[in-house]
Amino acid sequence: MALGIAGIFLPLLPTTPFLLLAAACYVRSSPRLYRWLLNHRWTGEYIRDYREQRGLPLRTKILTVLILWATVGWSAYRVSNPWLLALLIAVAVVIPIVIWRLPTRRP
């Protein structure tokens, strides 16, 4: 749960997978915490959108990819290890493909 909330503010930490994992754990162990998670003003939207297969808004997709590329670009500039550089390039290529394949939510 804490990693999911941190992912809202940190660009390279994914939000939705951690929140979905927390929701999956809460659905069986604590219905009260599960309802709280679904109705929370910061976390609820991510989980509801995923459950209802509504996708991501176009603005969110664009902003996510731009922040990812900026962060990876800065990291690539600072890294001297060729293996880490290759990993960063792979992330910069693969993650945007995954994001763009998600459905786009219409306003």
C-alpha cells in the first residue's frame, strides 16, 4: 500500500500494480480496508478504472511517457555502466509501448 501511494509522487515507481496488489490482499482479509481503498480520494480512482477497464486518459499517458523519458534520459547521462545503460534504454522503449497499448479513456 505504501509503495502504491509513493508511486503517485515518484515517476519510476508504478502506482497501479501496488494498489491492485493491496486491493487483492484486502478483498479477502479485510472487507473494511478494501472498501476504504476503493473509496479513497487518491487511490480509489486507479483501482476503479482498472476494474472497470476504462483505461488511462490521453493526458496521463503523454505526461507519464514524458516524465519517464526525462528521468531515464537524466539517469542515462549519469550512468557509466554499459549494462545499466542498456537496461535504461530497454525501459525507455518497452514501458511506453505498454502504456500506449492500454485503452485510452474518453472524457
